[in-house]
Amino acid sequence: MFKILVVDDDSGLRLTVTSALGEANYLVEQASDGEEALNKIRSSSYDLVLMDVNMPRMNGIEALKQIKSYDPSIIVIILTAYSNIRDAVEATKEGAYNYLEKPIKAENLVYLIDKALRAHSMVRTMSFSAPVIKLPGGSTFVGQSNEMKKIFNVIDRLSRVETAVLIRGESGTGKELVANAVHFNGPRKDENFVTVNCSAIPENLIESEFFGHEKGAFTGADSRKIGKFQFADGGTLFLDEIGDISAGMQVKLLRVLQEKKFTPVGSNREIEVNVRIIAATNRNLEEMIKKNEFREDLYYRLNVLPIFLPPLRERRDDIEHLAFHFVAKFNQMHRKNIKGITPAAMQLLRQHNWPGNIRELENVIEHAFVIENGDEISPMSLPESVSGSSLSQFSGLTEAGEAALTNAATAQGADLNVGFTLDLNRLDFQAGKEEFEKQFLISALKAFKGKINQTAIHANIPKKTLLRKLEKYGITARDYQ
Ligand SMILES: Nc1ncnc2c1ncn2[C@@H]1O[C@H](COP(=O)(O)OP(=O)(O)OP(=O)(O)O)[C@@H](O)[C@H]1O
Ligand SMILES: [Mg+2]
């Protein structure tokens, strides 16, 4: 059921509107001014707000601005005392859906609200699909997990406002992609999206990189240079790795953010800019503030709308979709026709911890593309970091081992039965694991005719580890030649 908040200092009007909406089956609550309305909105959720303009404490236009910056998806309809077109125009500029003239007619009111809420629920459902990033490279966003659906929803909201955004997350979680999505799905999409990697620019050049310089401003400045802030005018400036900028630059950056003006190096002319800032970092800024390494005032300027990207290991539901997404991407890029990923290889991908997150997964799939000769990505073409990490896990060993051996078996027709019987009276995990390892290695050696190098490669086990294990279990490779 939709929930509506009626905000007006006239209690008679509140009552009439409340009863009309109640009859139309809406859930209605009331507030007598903007401030009370905001408090209610912060502590409960409303789909729509009907709001008067002239009210004590906080007027309707100010309340509208604050509601929209708190949650842009709440619909606001303005009630004007008489046909005051100025209020109405201002209100729609600030994001009001529409306005109604007083005295309010019940049937007009219900009609407008029905229409608004229908459009609104469409927006809400739409915002759960992944944002598309219209870049020349044609990047797409992938994510099926609940965590990613929430992120898509947040991106959708962030795209519709102009406030600073701070994107947090481990390396490779997609911070740059999110910054792109916020820009290219928003009102500034046709303007420049300019990236500055704050950690990649030498300290003595960063000021000129940001603000530009005049010819002759310093040794080596042989021509005039336009800074990134000016390039981004009207558009978005993406400050990547913001945690890495020096204390001196933090002060200068804070000044532009506050005053929207800057002075190029060696110039005495101030330049005014209108730039939306999106910043990203994988560092713990709160810790840095405690250690006086990052300015708290700058942090608050940037952190108006925070967005946190969870590591891939905390959204494992996405692994499979991302893996297929990258297979499609590399098929096109490398002009190959890999049809999929074998279940055993997928199992390894799902089990891996992905310290390098999505970038690591992308690299792993690309690596497999180079190595794989078949038409599916198999465990054999996965790097040791992925296949090896699960060798210590019993289940992973079975899957990977079996798959590797089955593949080899077709080629060599060896006896690949690695099964053994468990003694249910004396079950012991460690002993079982060792027995399995022993049988596994014997079968693998049989398959590859006692050749150590081949066995190591095909069974995805480092040669050193293989030799150590053979010694441990008293297995002689030559016996299987
Ligand atoms: N949800 C996603 N769907 C598709 N591709 C993704 C997704 N998230 C990230 N990627 C891809 O993973 C790679 C890493 O993403 P990105 O560069 O945005 O990460 P990052 O958080 O900025 O990393 P770093 O902190 O190392 O700079 C990119 O190639 C990006 O296109
Ligand atoms: Mg990045």
C-alpha cells in the first residue's frame, strides 16, 4: 500500500485531504511544516509527499530540496494557495513532480496521485536493472546478487542528483565503472567525464594537472596548459585514489570544492567552474583522519553520498554471471569461440577467494582464453592461483582432479579410477584426505606415463609440491612409465 505524507500548516486542509485519500485507499500521515515533514521522512518511508509552500519554520521549497537530496525517488506534489506560477515553476525545477492549486478538488487530487505513483513504481522496478554505460568501448555492468541490485539502485539515485559521491571498495571491485555509470546515466552525460589518478601524478606536477598553468609558470612550463578542472567544466571530474593526495593538495582541492573557483599556476586570474566531483579510494579514510593524514573537512565535502562496493567474495552469486560476461567479451576481442566453462572449472572459480576481485576474475578468464585449446574453459586452463588454492580443500581437489584427469583420459585411455572405500568405523578426515591424494597421484601418474612435468601441469599442481607428495607417500614415478 502506498504511503503519503500531507504537509500543511492548515489543519482543516490536512483533514480534508487525509479523508479524501483515505477513501481512495491510501495510507496517509500528516505534518504541519517542512521541518516536521523531514523528521518523519528520515524515520519512516513515504512514496509521496503533498506539500504546501508557505509554512512556518521551514517553507515548502526548502523542504522539497532537502527531501530530494535525502531520497530523490520520493515524489513531491506542491500545493499552492492560489495560482502562484512562480512557486510552481521553482518547485518543478527543484524536482517536484507537479503542483495543485488550492482549493483542492478531491477527484483532481486522486487522479494526479494515481498517475504519479504509477510512473513512480515503474522507475523503482527499472532501477533494479543494471545501468548501461554508454562508452565508446561499450562497457556493461553485470550483477545478479542482492548486493549489486542495491548498488544499481543507488547508482540510479545518484545519477539524478548533482552532489559529490565517494566510492569505496577494495581494488578491482569496479569503482571506476561505477563512477562512469553515475556520470553516463545522469544529466551531465553529454559533457566531459575527466579522470585524474591522484596516485600516478608526481607531487610537483599535480597542482598544474588539476588547475593548469600559464606559460613560463615554472621551469619546463613552455606553453600554457589547461587543467583537468577546466576540462571537466559542466561535466564530472573523477578523482581516483583520492586517499593518496598530499596535505598541500588537500587544502587546494577543498578550496575549489567550496568556492567553485581556482587559479591556474602562475596566473592571477581566477576561473569559475561547475564540476561534479566523484572520488574513489580503497584506503581507510577514517583511519587516515585519525592519524592526521587526511583532512576531515575535505572528507565531509566528498562523502556527501557514499557508496561501498563489496568484495567479490562477499557476493559469490555474481561470479558465474561475471565469468560468462568475460567469456563473451574475450570471444569478441580474441576472435575465438569458447562456448562456456566446464562445471569443474566453474566450481574452482566459485571457491576462489578473489583478493583482486573482479579485475582478477577478468584476468583469469583472459589467461584461460590464451591457454585453452578446447571449446570450453576447463580447470587445466585456469592459473595455479585459482586451481591451486582449492587443492588444499578436499572437495576442490576431487572436482579439479577428476576434471583434469578425465580430460587427459580421453586422450590417453588410462585407468582413472581414483575411488577408494571408506572404513565407516574408523572415519578420519585427515587420513581420508591423504588416502585420496595418494590414489589421485597414482592415477595421474598412470595417465601421464610417470612423466612428472606433464602430471604436474595437467593436474594443476606445482612440480615441487608433486615431488614432495610423491616422496611422502613413497610413490616412485618410474613405476608407472
Ligand atoms: N559489475 C561489473 N560488471 C562488469 N565488469 C566489471 C564490474 N565491476 C568491475 N568490472 C570490471 O573489472 C575491472 C576492474 O574494475 P575497476 O577498474 O572499475 O575497479 P576499481 O575498483 O577502480 O579498481 P582499483 O581500486 O584497482 O582501481 C574493469 O575492467 C571493469 O570493467
Ligand atoms: Mg580504479
